[in-house]
Amino acid sequence: QVQLVESGGGLVQPGGSLRLSCATAGFPFTLYAMNWYRQAPGKQRELVGTITSGLTTTYADSVKGRFTISRDNAKKTVGLRMNSLKPEDTAVYYCNVNRYNHDYWGQGTQVAVST
């Protein structure tokens, strides 16, 4: 069965940095694009970015230039490096993969950007 487990969230000050990680299991990791989503309180879930099996990355306009997605095929993990964090980045961050037209989600990790 597909398993996704996020880690690395926490409380940081505006302008700070944080690195999230998503550990995966239960599917051929190297063949799939991986996604990061986030959901802020009272808002819809939004796509933060994607990394394809060929290592091509795409990002939401709101995080371009600040966030970087990576993947380690040997460890079967996907990372999200977040720099220059803003209060509006506060959200629960989720790892996602779509397999056979079904979305799989991790439990989420909380990121709070505040003074």
C-alpha cells in the first residue's frame, strides 16, 4: 500500500528557512511525479509545486524563487526547501502522488511562520 509521511515542520520567524521531507513506500517511486500541497486555515488546498520523474520542477507563483523541490530516488524521499518564509506560508504541508488516477496523501506537517 502507498504510504507518504511528511516531517520537518515547525515554527519559524519571517525570513527564516525550513526543510520538509516526505518518506514514501508502496509504489515504484522513480516512475512517478511527486507533489507538495499546502492548506492554510480557512482556505482551499493549493498546489505548491511538482517534481517529475525526470527531475523537472514547477512551482506556484507565490513560492517561485523561494522554495525548491528535490527528490532522492535511492532513499525514496522528496524534499521541500523553503527560504525567505512569509506569514502567508503558514499552512499544513502535504506530500502527494497520483497513481492510477487516485490521489494519495501524507498526514501533513504544520509550518507556522510568525513572530
